[in-house]
Amino acid sequence: MTGWKAKRFWKDATVAEGPGGWHVLLDSRPVRTPAKAPMDLPTEAMARAVAEEWAAQEVDIDPRAMPVTRSANSAIDRVHPQHDEVAAMLAAYAETDLLCHRAESPEALARRQAEGWDPLLDWAAEVFGARLWATAGILPVAQPEASLARLHDVVRQTDAFRLAALHDLVTLSGSLVLGLAVSHGRLEPAEAWGLSRIDEDWQIEQWGEDEEASEAAARKLEQFLHADRFWKLASQG
């Protein structure tokens, strides 16, 4: 027995501005989220991206081909109702940020980490007043409480749509600093992804590539690039 699939029922997907923001209309019917909430979008650019995804559906509706729609649904149904909890979870990454944990050896790897990561820690200290300290070895380093508080404020002030994007930028890279560097325009997403992969790329150079691990990394990179796109769509007028 085959599973039921939702079918295309509309002719045109258009956008319109109304109460609460921008809306996507399937003919005259506004799109709603899986939780039946109004899909009130923050920008015309995001609304048009969502409309393009709906317009591209043919007979069966394939949610996998609708990444912007999925992210918008997540922002409305999941992030908005628990905004402060999501913000606190992401801010906590600063306590053990990837960029702060360095290899003791070999020297070449430690040097590569320092060259790639130190400028970003300096950037966070300058832009946010949040100095984080690096350490070598397996023992964690206690980060300054004032720095953690400032970073928490930065994240908490992010609206639900951009917080949904920041969630993926941070969790996929393992670094709040990298996520903020991408969202604030300090780094291009591909460069940030490469910096998050210094340890893995070093291992590949030493021992060769594992096909399964490479495929998983490629999927994560695609998600990372989408998160950057979603942030930008949420920020465009």
C-alpha cells in the first residue's frame, strides 16, 4: 500500500503584503504552516522565494524541494514559541566554542587553527566586546562571564526567522563565533565552513578520504549554505 501524498491544487502562487507581513497565496488561499498558523513572512524577498517553491511543485508536493518554506515553518511553529530557550541554547555554544579548543600537536595543525581562528576571536572581541580565550588539550577553559552575557544578548535580540537561520549556522559549524561571523557579513559561508573543518581536513590529508563521511559533510554544507540564504532573505527589505 502506497502512502498518501498531497497533490497540487492551485494554479498560481503569488505574494501580497497584508497584516502581519508578507503572505504567499495559492490562487486566493494564503499558505499556512503545518501547525495551521498564518505564514506571516518578514520580507518580500522571502515571500517570493516561498512562492517560487510552491510554483515549482508539479503533481505531488515534495517538501524536500521546498527548503525556504520548511525554514519559514520552523521559524513560526518552533522557534517563535520558544525564542528565549533557543537563544540561550545557541549562546551556550560560546562556553565551549570550536574556535577556542586547539590541538596540542602536531605543531602544523595548531598553527593552522591559530591562523584561521584567532582573527575571528579578535573580531568577536572588537565587535561585540566579547573576548573568548583559547586553550589546548582536552580541559575546558572558563570564559569571561561578561563576554558570555554580551553574546547571549546579541543572540536573544535576533528575531525568530533569523534565529532559525543562526541555529543551523551555529549547530552545523559547532561555533557561535562562526555563525555570527557569517550572519554579520564577516565571512562568506563557504569560507566559514572551511574554517569549521580544519581538524577534519587535516585528518583527510593524513589518512585519506572516507566516502561516507564526505557525503555527510556535503549534506551539511548544503544545509549551511541554505541557512546563510535564509538569513539574507529574512534581512532583505
